[in-house]
Amino acid sequence: MLVSVVVGLLNEEKFLPRLIEDFKNQTYPHDKMELIFIDGMSKDTSWQILENFKQSNHDFHDVILLKNPKIILSAGMNVGIKAASGECILKVDCHSHITDNFIENNVKVIEEGEYVCGGPRPNIIENEDNLSKTLLLVEENMFGSGIANYRKETSERHVNSVFQGMYRKEVFEKVGLLDEKVGRVEDNELHYRIRKNGYKIRYSNNILSYQYTRPTIKRMLKQKYSNGYWIGKVSHVYPKAFSIFHFVPLVFVLAIIFSLLMIPFTKLFIALLSSLYLIFTLMIMLMTIINNKFNITLLLMPILLFLIHVYYGLGTLVGLVKGFSWKKTYYSK
């Protein structure tokens, strides 16, 4: 079975060499792997790295290099899907590390009769400094993130969404390409349409890949805000694309706003609410310290968890508000 691996990228000179090595290490026959890289007009050496790889390729079925003038990832993926000649299309994130049998195990599940599949996606870090380790623990904590099925499932089953999914090509022929207007939540929207059209999404523990955690607090908070923002916006158009758990940070932010408004009337309520949250986050921090080697940055966990909720929730709130006018624009185009 020929597999078309589609990789969208923008300024990824740091991660591309690692990912290329991952492809070279795949146990699946290389002559049955078509690698399609779509560059979103990178300004670094990404394109040069890809050209060097293509010129030196004497192993893979083909290495195809394409440009994405629209820059956004969903547009790049659509370029790659249209160019794919494989029976199956595999989406791979440039910020990920795939295990040696990743493609082979995807194909095994597809050959069992499935149309879409994926597996667990734990987080890893680029650097071994203490702050990076703490950010990883925050990201892995179910209270800090962990909404999607692929973050925490441990059994073979059908789920709502997967990271780095493999799709039979006919799935796109029936449900259409990725929606280029829905920002960061294109996977949620695509998988909603896939389920709506009667397909199931198979989760397998054997399909293992990793994603690199954002290396700084600033970049992590920016990511959370953006995720929340697009969830809020797109929920106006595709409300069933998201789980109720996606809106938990929004409820948290609304509770803070309500509490601030209640200050003139009852300080006891505010004190109780704040105390409960503080106790809960301190318990998480203590459990993390017990289960991991202590470092001073672990004491930042309560603050980081609070900030993640606030940024995610504020993003969702802003997205919901702006979504009313955005919805009109969405349907007018």
C-alpha cells in the first residue's frame, strides 16, 4: 500500500532534520512511502534542507516539495492532499517525533478495515532544563490540558479525534478537504465532518508519536489563548465539533469575573472559591513533586495552571464574542 505522508511547515529548520531522520528510520518499506512537504513560504533554511534531502533521496517512492502561498497549515495540507497519489494519506506535524514503526502500525489498522486511525501523543521537551521539565508536567497534567482523546486514552477504541491521523484517500473525496477558515481547530472540524458522514476514527496504542512542548511560558500561553480563541469562534459554525470539556477554561474565567462582581456583596464566597482552587492546585503540585524529582520551578505549577486556564478561557470568551460577526463573514464567502 502506497502511503502519502503530508507535512506542512513554516520556518522549521530546527525540527526538519529530526523529522527526516524519523522517516529514514521507518520500518515500513520506503518504496511505499511518498513524502510530500508543503512549505508556507519559510524565511529560514527549511527549503534548502528539503531540496538537499530530495536530491539525496534514492530510497523513498518520491519526495515532493510544494509551496503554500496562503501560509496557514490547513491550506498547506490541502495542497498536499491534492498532490497525493497514495491509497492512504498520513498527516505528520513538523513539531513531532514519530516512532520507527509509526507508519507500519497505521497501515496495519487501515488494513483491518478502518478508514481513519491514530494513536497516543505524549509530550516531550527539546531541552532538559528544569523549567522545560515543569512546563512538560503542566502540559501533561489533566487539569492543565488533556482534553482530547489522543492525550489520555489507553485502550483500543473509536474516538472523536486523533493527532497525526491516517486517512483512506476516499474519505477526503467524500467529506471534502480541510476548512481553511477555521484557524487552529481544523482537525476538530475535519473529524466532526468525518464522523457526521458515518466514518469511525480508530484509536490504537501501537500508533505512537510525540509532540514537542512549547519551550517557554510565553509561547505556551500564546498557544493556549489561540486554541481557546478559535474554539470560541468556530463553535458558532460547528458547535458539535467540540466537547463540553473544551469550554471548562471559559467557565473558570466566567467564575472569576462573577466573583469580582460579587466582591461588594460577599467576601466570604470569594474567599471560599479562591481557597478551593488554591487547595486543588497545591494538591496537584505536591503529587507532582512526590512523583518526580524536585526542582525549584515545580513551585510555579499553581501559577502556571492558573495562567493556562485564564489564557485559554479568555481566548474562548473573545472568540465567542467575535464569532457573532465572524459567522456572517464565514457564510458570505
